[in-house]
Amino acid sequence: MMIITGSVLETVGAPIPFADSTPIAVRQLTLDPPGPTECLVQIEAAGICHSDLSVVTGDRVRPVPMLLGHEAAGRVVEIGSEVTDVRVGQRVIMTFLPRCETCKACRTGGRVPCEIGSVRNNAGQLFSGDVRLHDDHGDVLHHLGVSAFADHAVVDQRSLVPIADDVPADIAALFGCAVLTGGGAVWNIAKPAPGSSLAVLGLGGVGMAAVLTALAEPDVEVIAIDPLAAKRDLAARLGAHRTLTPEEAVTEGLRVDAVVEASGHPSAVGTGVDLLAAGGVLAITGLTAPDATTTISPLRLVGLALTISGCYLGSSVPRRDIPRFIELWREGRLPLAGIISHRIPMSALAEEINPAMDRLDRGEALRQIITVD
Ligand SMILES: [Zn+2]
Ligand SMILES: [Zn+2]
């Protein structure tokens, strides 16, 4: 058992601004040693993702108290007795959906989220079903098997992807969620052919990762769409061929071969369908509130032979896809540093974590990375 400092969400749906209502408390808690298939990881960097904010607001329903953070990189400092595929000292990326590799879902090549992993994630448990975080009042739950807004985390080896030492920690963290989700949607669902066009709806961390991944494909026209001018400007600087507001895209009658939806707004699904040319594919990555609905035209789907495909985690298999993304980054073709908007030292978490959620809520931040001083 060790004492760690972590960012614990204590209340869901607190009033905005979170800087005043402080739903997240940075405090000490105890972390049990790793179980047989688990590793103790020293966190090097963690990204703040919209899915963290969705837990704070209650759009994504999770039990509390919960130690947040699901996009991170670190170094393994202790391993359980049955850990076979990572060693002490190994650098790792943490991913937010552990895969058992044996259930029916895990045999779909990343298409369907692991059944056991999903059950454990929803319950705030590690893959084993155990909870390793505690305070004076009892258990503190794990966020998506990772809980990385802390100096250390215990995670199952099924949540880890080993990486080499040359990838800086802040970049490495991004591969775990933003790149797997946005880039995975491009590679695994949209699959743009040379000469085709691809639009990304919603330019947060996931959307920007989709833009960068699509730009790395040969001869694909990439259109970046967001209501916020600052995000469109950044997409243009990163190389997007065109930028538009959603209204402009609809009004001008834009038609593309693939759309990656990364906004989390239910209405964006309808917009995505409107923007597709015949035979087009819409990949939906955003997580809306559970009761959200939207309206689409069935006639367009049939008449234009459109495909709508939900894709959790970009339909990625982390150990298959992350090494390919890292190779692309090494070649200089995935300039991920451009999507980091803020750096927050771990030592300033207590003052910064709630304001960071406000910045994300107001659309003022892309990827905010918590770094070790
Ligand atoms: Zn995320
Ligand atoms: Zn599985």
C-alpha cells in the first residue's frame, strides 16, 4: 500500500463554473499494491479529455467518488505475479478499455468493445473487478481502468501498451485516447481512398487527431468543421485544406466521401449525414448524453447508399494501432504537439484541475496535459 495524491470527483453535476463549485478534490488516498495481472505505474503525463468533463457534468453517468483521467503515459515500477508482457522500468501508454482478447467482442478486430472490460469500466473497477484506491470513507473508484490524474496508478496489463523511450511523455499520453479515437475512426472506419474527401465535425482533441491522421493519408482532401474560429484557425495551421462552420458546410452543399463526427452533439449526426456524397461513410466517435436523440433522413441513407457507423475508441485495437501511430509520428507526419493547448504541472493540480474543466467546457482548450514537474 502507498499514499498517492489524486484528483477525485466527489459530486456529479456541480454548478458551473467548476472553479467555484470545486467538484474535483485533489487529495491523498491509498493505493493498494498491484494484483496478479496488474502493474503499478508512475504517471509521466496525462491528458484532460472531454470524456472526463462528461463525467463531471453527468452526461456520462459514472459512480463517485472516482479518480479521473483515462489518457496517460508512464513508467512501470512494480508488476504483479502473473504479469507477462510488461517489465519493471518499461514505459507504457495507458488505454481506457481493457481487452480480455477472448470474448466474442474482442474477436471483432476492435469493432466491438470488450464485454468484460466494458462492465468493469461502467462499475469503476479494474479488469479484475477489484478497486485498489481507498480513503477514510471507503473505496474510491477507477476511471476507465486508468485513473491517471495522480502521481501513480495501478492498472491491469490489459490496459497497457508498451512503448519505446524516445516518445516524450506529453505526446505519448495523446495516443491513449485522442489519437486512438480520432485517428482510429479514420483508419478503421472512414478508410479514405486516394482522391477522396473527408470532413471532421468538431475540432477538440479527438477531432484534431482525426484531421492530422487524414492529412497523413495520400491524396485525401481534409475539411475541418467547427463553430469556433480559434479551432478552425488551428486546424488550418495544422494543414487542413479547408475550414468551415457547420452552417457554412450545409449552406454551400458540401459533399464528402467520409465524415468523422467528433463533437459529441446529437445534431452533428444529422449534419454528418447531410454532408455525405453517395456511398459515403459517417463515423461517429462523440459520446452524447444517454437520453439524446437526433433526426436523420432514411431516404438519404437508402438512395445514396450511406453507411453510419458508431465507433468506440475509434474501433481500435491499442496494441495493433498505437505502434503504427507512433511510427507515423516518428516520421514527422503526425505533428501532435500542435494540439496541446495547455500544460499543467502535477504540483499545481489542486488549483488547476477545476478551472481546466471550465476551459474545456467553454471550448477554450484543446488538449490540456498534466505533466510531472
Ligand atoms: Zn478520452
Ligand atoms: Zn474481451
